Amino acid sequence: MFTLDLFAELPRSADERRQLGPGAWLLEGFALAQAVAIVEAVRSVEARSPLRHLVTPGGYTMSVAMTNCGRLGWTSDLRGYRYATHDPLTGQPWPSMPEAFVELAQAAAVAAGFAAFEPDACLINAYEPGARLSLHQDKDEQDLAAPIVSVSLGLPAVFMFGGAERNSPIARYPLQHGDVVVWGGEDRLRYHGVAPVKAGEHPLTGSRRLNLTFRKVL
Ligand SMILES: O=C(O)CCC(=O)C(=O)O
Ligand SMILES: [Mn+2]
């Protein structure tokens, strides 16, 4: 109720780190201070490269809407998954990655023990209630030495973190607004996904959850 809502809005300390694996960390609240600026920047990316529901090579339309910023952007169609320099929807290069995004991703990587992270792609995922991301590996990147840095904003979600095999046991971690998950090293190819997002309203993002994953492709 009223008191509980107040507590839910209290910023958590930025130094709560939970180790999820030898090379995997949940950095609670790590992106909270930059949240307003990130959401604004996402709006300007969306204005140039709109969110869209991609089709998988198997012909399935994804429930998560996606766009990108950075030198490369992840995309999918019936021909396969790939990174592209240009947005297939507009024919234009993806909007550039704001310097503040790079700095946040680098700081999170350092906090998780990965120095010198230079992301060249930022995939932006927008989840409306009910949207989900099924279990997958991030393996379209050539550089598997670099970690994945994943920033969550808006509505909460449950992150499913499996193992090296599709049928490995799956741990479930609640992700809140401002949380950052980093996985690399021997955890780099772990299967992961997001359970269906529950309906709700967030002061900053309204009825959606935003997620930004920073990757080093080349
Ligand atoms: O939304 C998330 O928390 C995870 C996103 C993800 O795994 C991806 O974009 O590949
Ligand atoms: Mn992923």
C-alpha cells in the first residue's frame, strides 16, 4: 500500500553485487543514477530507428520489440540472425551510441572484473506486458572474450540464467529498474532468457520494460 510503494521507490545502494557465476554478476541499482538520461536517449534512438518485432529464421515473430544503437545492430529475419551496420527498416546507419552509454557499460564491466570493454553494439529491447525472451545464448558476436552488459529499466522482470547446455538447470533472478547484469569469461555462453513481463506501470517507462545489452561484436 502507500508505505510499501514509498519503499519500492527508494533507491538501493549502488554497491550491492551478487555473484551469479565465476564471470557473472548482478549489480543491483548500478544504472539508477543514469536511468532518466538513458530513457531519454532511448526515445531519441527510437525516433530514428523505430522499435520493431523481428521475425526469427524459424518464422516466429518475437514478442519483444527491438532497435539498436552503435556501429553495429543485431537483427533477424527469415535468412538468419546477424549484425548489420545499417537498420534494414530505414536503410540508414543505426543511431550512434551515446558516450554516456559507453561509459556506463564500461563501468559495469569493470565492477564485474572485465577491464577495457569497448562495446560496438547496443541492442535495445522493449517488453510490453506478456512479452518474453526464450532461452538463448548470445553467440553472434565474433569477440567472445568481451562480456555482455545488460541494463534493465522500468517494469521488473525475472531473468532466467541457465548453464552451458540448453537443458542445464535454470536459476531465476528478479531484475529491478536500474539493475545491471554482466556475464563473461567462462559464463559468456550461458543460456539465458526473460520470463513473461507482468503488467504494471513504472513512473519512467510507463507500461514497459526496457533492456539494453551492450556487446562487442568485432
Ligand atoms: O532483457 C533482458 O534482460 C535480456 C536480453 C537478452 O538476453 C538479449 O537481448 O539477448
Ligand atoms: Mn541474450
